[in-house]
Amino acid sequence: MSKITYSIFGSSLVEVYTGMSMYKLLLALATLQLTCLPTCSLNLFYHAYFEGPSCPAYHTIHTMICLPGDQIDFPKQDLTLGPGFLDDPLAADPIPIVAGEVHRTDPEDKKTKNQNLVYIDSDTRRYIPAVNDNVIGTVTTRHAEGYKVSVSDLSPGVQLNAMAFPNASKKNRVNLANDALVYARVSSASREVEAEIECIDPQSGKAGGYGELKDGFCFDAPIAFTRQLLFKGHTVLDTIGELVPFEIAIGVNGKIWVKSEDVPTTLKIYQCIDKCREWPEDQVRENVEQIMSAP
């Protein structure tokens, strides 16, 4: 076999070996570029995926990076399946339906609320509602029992019940106008019926940051980027917080809402968050300070 060096994203070099089918090679290259996987894992992934169980790294990498239909060696009975998996009652193991990197939370970690959760992190443009996702939606229709809310241009609308607010009753109902923004949690998601959202924190029974988002500015962002901001954080948010006070709501459906003391500052915050994906880590603070100090 001859060795080939590939350039991914124009900077990082990855070494792979020829001898596998060209279809599999092109499929893997396209998948890895779309999902933006860590470059350090690519070389090992090629050997593990194409050599199969004979490769020493197969059992480690094969359960971390997957393609649709791959076998995931996690017992489904002990897991809470998140986005990217099909819950087939006839299958013993979870079935991945998207290409990406498999993540599994620590059940002893209090930050994840002691959930043994497994999900696939992939860069997709279409949002599919999953239970416990934080989303930002726009009210499109009002009806007798509540509201119809749009969470994505490429996904069906979801239902927001009028009683899905803290201290809500028939006499004390939240009045949302059309085109109002709401920050909510997905409470129910199924392929057969419309998903439902609610503006109640299930742990405390209070608002917990959910509810109508007034004023501010809402913009779209890649879904993978919003998940990174929400679950892993980013230096840009810490740097902005040191310079100006602001409010932010991040929806994993690819929407971000920001609000500050005035409109010019809000637009500067938007520019920082929108452009930070192109900045090296060591230049984030300098670039944020430059944008925020501009007239």
C-alpha cells in the first residue's frame, strides 16, 4: 500500500493508506469535512474504520466517530439517547442516523444532571427536535389551546401550550403576539406527532430563564456552533462579558439572541459572535476589544 497525505481545510495534514475502495475513501473524506472532526483523530480513524476489528484502535475509535448505520457498542437499556440516534425497539444497540462524533456523558457528573446520555455531534442545517433541547422559536399562529411556534425554516412547527408557563392558569394566561420570540425547552418529541415545547424549568418548576425574549437581536448560526457555545462555552463570550454587560440566549436549533444596554452595542456583540469562528484562539480577545471599542 502507498501512503498519501491529504490536506483538510487547507492547513492540517492527514496521512492515510490506499488500497481501500474509492467509494469508502470519498465518503469518509466528505463526512469528516462536513462534521468538522478533530484533525488529530483523522489518521487513527482511517486505520480503525477501514481495517476493521484487526486494527488495535478499532474498538476505541469506532465508537467515537460513526457513519449512519454503524454498530455502536453501547447497551441501549443503560442509555438516554440524544440527537443523532434512532430508538428502534427491535434493536439491541442504538442506531446512528447521521455522520459525526459520538459523545457520551459521565453519569456521575452533576453538570449533566447525572444522565447517561449518548448523542452524535454533527454539523447539519436541519434541526430535528429532541427532548430537553433549549430552542428559540417564533410564534406564528395563536389558537385556543396555545401557540404554533417555528423553530427552524427547514423543520415543522412545534406546539406551545398556554399552560406551559410558570403559574399559568385559565384566568392568568401569558399573551404572546404573532412574531414574538420565546426561549423554551423541548418537552416532547416524536416522529408521529408534533413536538411540544414549554417555558418551565422541570427541576424547579419556575421560569429558569425560559419565556418571551423582548427587544434584543436574534440571528442564525450553524447548529454545531450553537451547541459548542451552549455546552462547552467559548472565549468570545467571556471576553465580551468582561467589557460590557449583556444578555444571551442560545438555542441548539441554530438561533442566538443577544441584548445589551443599547442597539449599537448589541450589534457589536453580534459581530463578535458571528466572526469568532474564523479567529484563532489567541486572537479572540484582541479582535473583540477592537470591535467593541470602535465608534
